[in-house]
Amino acid sequence: MENLELEKTVKNTQEKLEAIRSNIESVVRGKSGVVELSLVALLAGGHLLLEDSPGVGKTLLALSLAKSVDALFRRVQFTNDTIPSDIIGSQIFSRTSEKMEFIPGPIFANIVLADEINRTSPKTQSALLEAMAEGRISVENEVFELPQPFMVVATQNPLEQQGTFPLPENQLDRFLIRASIGYPSREAEMEILEREIDMKTVDDIGSVLSMDDVSSLRVAANKVKMDKSLLNYLLDIVEATRRDERIELPVSPRGALMLKKAAKALALVRGRDYVTPDDIKRLAVPVLSHRIVPRGNAGGVFADRTQAESLINTIVESIEVPL
């Protein structure tokens, strides 16, 4: 009976998922893979980091995802003079009540776009840490709960430029998925030129999901079945990072849990009520590569990412896939 209900739920969610996928792909052309990853992050209740060169559509993807959901949305353009209170808010003295009152910052939203997050200082970056990890923030010994569902979509350029601050490992670990968009195909770029797709195009996107829809989709994703043999397969990959001498900082238990959640969400996005080995293989790099630190890397942020992804790929290919 429970299996039949789950199958029915999966079938009913497909129309909603196809609607939001079509919405995003109407402006983010030829990038179905990264659009799929953004949906996985949304359904798994995780945060998304889009890391790529300037001008390839990171902000466009983040905005189209946010606009597709009827949610409270805020965008923060990070600069080197952005301070923590610009993000979380601050206490001010109210002459009316004659006491200190908290004025919420833009973090108090369902979907927050943190644009060019590596252009701000580590102190400001860390202001997001508690919010991303716990769904709440602390100001002057008071705790304030954030709206739910809550998701941060951050963008950053991987190139080492003056005035940028690479995200520390503990901040990177709060992102469920790190993805790159890459340059479009010639056909997709021709369409971009002909339609003149830019930031203004996103204004024409209407919402296709409510916050209740997002909540129900997350519940459905959590119910997706995952055989114990696949859990062992996942752990084989994680444990291999801890034995590999090329890796200084391996995947943590939290990383393993994040891969499980993402795999279940991907199964739902692909119209299934069960996880397959291909789901885990597909997500190993975007979920795990930013959670490891290669040993002795001196090639900078971009080279570090490339090496980490290569290491995870090599490990996945070396692990026997369960039948």
C-alpha cells in the first residue's frame, strides 16, 4: 500500500517538476544538466553554489529558479565593503517603543541569491554559516528563525582576481551542490543572440510552484527508496576518499548524508521512487568534490577544483557498482 502511494506521489510530482524545468530552460538554454542539479538542490533542501567564469549565466540561472517559485526572494550583491549586518540585519533603537528592535536583513527570505559571494570578506561570508546550517540566526543573544523552506543560491567566479576571498572549507561544506554552467553550444548561443536573452528576460518568467509545492516535493523526495546495497556503494566511495593519499581532507559523514539526500532527490526529478547506482555516480562530483582538499595543491582555486573533481571521478570509477 505504501509503495502504491509513493508511486502515485511520484507521478503527480512530474507535471510540477517539468513545469519548473521548462520555465528555467526557457532562459538558460542548452544547460539541462545544471538545471537538473538546481532542482535536486531545491528538492533535497540544500544550498547551491554556482561557480564559473563571468558572463556564462550563473545569475540568470539563480534568478530564473527563484522566479519560478512563488516565494519570498531576496538578492544580495556582495562587494568588499558588505558587512554582516547588511545580510542578517541589525538592532536599532526605536524612539517609539524606547527600546532596541531588530530590523531583519535580506537573509529573511525563502530563496536568497548571494551574488558573487567571494567578493566579500570572510567575516561577512561567515554570517551566512549559521543561517545555511541551522535555518536561523543569532543577534545580540537573541535567536531568530528564518522563513521555511529556506535556500541559498550563491554565485562566484573561480578565477583569482584582486579583491576576492575564496570560501573556507566549512563554508563550502554547507552547500549541497557545487556546479558549473560552462559555455553554451553554438546552437544555444545563436538562440541567445537571436532572442537577446539577458537579465531582463527573467522578468517575463512567472511562478509555477508555490511554497507548499516545494514542501510537498521535499517530503516526497525524502520518501524515495534506497536499497542498503546502494548505501554500501555510497559508503565505499566515501571511505575511498579517506584512504587516498592524494587527499588531505576527505569526505565527512555529513558529506555522505548529503550525497544520500541528493540521490533521492535526483531519483524523484527523474520520475522514479527508487535510487539507482547511476544517481549516485551522477552526483558524486557535484556533491563531494568541494568537500575534499587535494594534498599539496598550489595551483589556486580553479586548479584545486579541477583536481578535486578528477580525484572523485577516479575514485567512483574504481568502485564496483552493485548489481
